Amino acid sequence: MKAALHNLGCKVNAYELDVIQQKLEEKGYEIVPFDSEADIYIVNTCTVTNIADRKSRQMLHQARKRNPDAVVVAVGCYVQTGTEQVLQDAGVDLVIGNHKKGQAAELITEFLESRAVAENSKSTGESFEPQGSRLQEGSKMPEILKTLGGSSLTDINHVYNYEEMTLQKTAEHTRAYIKIQDGCNQFCSYCIIPYARGRVRSRHYEDILKEVRGLVAAGYQEIVLTGIHISSYGIDFEDEPWERGECVNRPQSDERHDYSGASKLVDMLERLAKESGIRRIRLGSLEPRIITEETAERLAAIPQLCPHFHLSLQSGCDGTLRRMNRRYSTAEYARSVAQLRRVFDHPAITTDVIVGFPQETEEEFAETVRFLEKLSLYEMHIFKYSARKGTVAAGMKGQLTEAVKGARSDVLLAMTDRHSTLYRRAQTGRRAEILFEEIKEIDGREYWVGHTREYVKAALASEENLENKLLVCEITGMLTDEIVTCRCEEISL
């Protein structure tokens, strides 16, 4: 049978869909493009904004239009927060929640077998009662919502153990994303994700190590450790078993908001660097408060760790940060940046910023502008605030107009263009290790293009096959606004 898959949302979602595809292939399914006709369509949904919800519904309905007889499967975060809508959507056949993604291939096969039995019973006049109970009133966070009209529910906030998944390959041939935890305990006032993903659940070290070793054996040079809130990695482990290397997950109270994951995260990084054989380790988004003097020094002592850090900020104004429930100040954020710059040589530091948050005044936005100008980060991802139904911020007074949000976004987009260009130009004359990934034609000439450890895109004119090769080169200047050029005196393959 032919299966088509489509991902919406974050890198964690992408990782999970890669695992689903891998397991379908193992069961003999043929994977085809999503815009072609298939027997099964799987949409890994996102719910981070109301727009993401709408896109999730659109992709599900597009699948139904492509083949009215196909099985349409909805998985992921929109399933968790849009339970009633998904249940009532006649265009969706099977719905799978976040903590059952690892079993998606099996659930799809079971669904197809059950449907075949039902159709056979219908043709012979026999009665058929699908397994599973109906949706209970007031229930939330589904395990499997629809199987031939039946449903079975589990509240994801009562799931304490990480659902193990192991990836053997990705679409990329040089870099692989590795999921190390799920869930979030922070409850920022604008964010729905804790309700869609549940509480923090960390992956056992031995499982991470096994997956990384498998990817190293398959030729991958770099891994990116990702999750919903990786700064909380290990806070759900009992301390004593962790010291013995026998991590045991523990239930967490809803009130648990813990930033103490830094030590567990760094413990894991140190062991992984020594035991896995991977050449490069890159980290996903971090909470700024975990970057203390001790943590920064321990990170700097890991040779494989790339000096590229995404420290989520969201606002450069303390008043706005308090309304966002972010639990740190701009002074604390600036200290974290300073600590990284103290121990790493010219690290790349990136961030996220939300503009137009409810009640953000002109002066508060001006504070953000001044703060970010002073920090001069490598890159900023700018988001216009979008009210998300079900969050505290959506009910706040002082919602701003799209025009105001758009104007403020433009200011910060122009700033990040300037700062990014300054950072790239400052690479000129430096020696950099580059992982080459693909050939690109730029201004009529072919170049091998890859990324430095700081995640600066670099290009080298060479007739050699450099795919998945790590070379130390000298940065010679700017090839384009976004790509630096380099030279290597000797290419050793």
C-alpha cells in the first residue's frame, strides 16, 4: 500500500514523523509524495497557533480530496488540543495522540485489518462491534480517538514515561535530529504546548547512546539534540538511580517548574561525547537561566559541542517577560550571553522574540530594541504575537492591532539582518571546521556548501566530492549576504 506523510511544526514533530515513516517502510508500505494519490495519508499536526490549527485541518482535508477512498490519519498536537473538532471531522478516519506516535504504524495496520473485517461482515450480514469505548464527557488528551467509530482515551498529563523511538536514518545525509525529551512544565502565558505535550518526560541515556551510535555507524557526522524543553532534561529522573546510570522516571506535580535540568543535561552531554563516537553535537533551544558560570565552563570543555546556542528570550522588557510568565529578567539573560562569550571563542547566539504581546507599550518595545541592539546576537527569529485560544494571554486586555505588530516586527527584522551580516563578516580570516552537505550553483558557478560549527553557511569551489566531509578551511569573505566563502590549502579525503 502507498502511504504519504506531511509534517507541520517543529523539529520534534519532524523527528517523530521520520520514525513513523521508518516503521511503515519496515512493514512494507511504499512511501510516496504527499501531493500524489495514496492509500494512506498521515498528517503530523501542529497547534502552536490558531493558524497552525487551521493549516492542520487544511492538510487533512486536502488529503481526503486527493483520494476519497484513502485512510486519513491525524497525529500530533492538534489532536491533543482540538479533540472535539477532530472527532467530529468526517474526513478523518484515525486519530493518534502524541504519546502513541511510536505505535502509529501498528495502529494503522490494526485499523486497516479492522476495517476489512467490518466490510466483510457487512457483505455477509454479520454484526461487527469495534473495540474501544465512546468519548467520555469532559475527557481530554486522547490516546486513540477514532477506530471505526470507537475511541479509547488516556490523559497525556498522566503519562510519566518517555515513549521510546529510535531513528536509523533521515532525509539529510550529514546531520540528524535526536529527540531527548518530551513535554514542558513552564506554562508560559502565551503557549498551549504543555497542554498538547504533557509534563516533562526525559529519555534514558542508554537509549540516546544506542541511537547516536547507530547513526554514527550509518555515516552521520553531526547530531542536533532536540525536544520540547531540553533544559528540563532529567528533572523527572530520581537522583540516586541517575548516578548509577539507571534512570527511573518519576511522576511530577502540576506545580513543578524546575530549571535544575542543567546538571543532568550536561552530565548526559559529557557521557555522550565520550562514548558515542559522534564528531559534532549541536543543542536545540535552551532556557537562559541554565547557563551559569559552572555550566558554561563544562559545556566549553566538551570538544564535540558546537558553539551555537539558541537562548530563547521572547522580550527585552522585564514587564513584558513577567506577563509572559518567563521567570527570568533581561539582566539574567544578558549574564547568560556574557558567560557563553567568556568561555567560547566568538560563539553564535540566536534567539526568539515575540512582538506585539498584549499591553506592550511603545516604551516597552523601545526597551526591547535597546536591549537587543546592545546584545548584537547572530540571528533573531521574530514572531508577531498571535492569540492562542486556551492560553492566559489570549484573554488579556490590551490586544494590539496587526498593523502595530507588523511595524514592530519590521524594526527587529531589519536589526537581525544587520547583526547577522556583521557576525558573518567577522568570520573573515578565521579558520573554521566546515561540514559540507550539498552542491549549489551560485552566480553561475558550482560550490560545495555546508555549515561551520557556529552554523554559518560556507561555500567552497572544489571539483572533489565533499559530501559529508569535515574540513578545516579559512574564511575569505562574503560570497552572498548569507553565505561566506572559504579556501582549503589541502583537501584530505
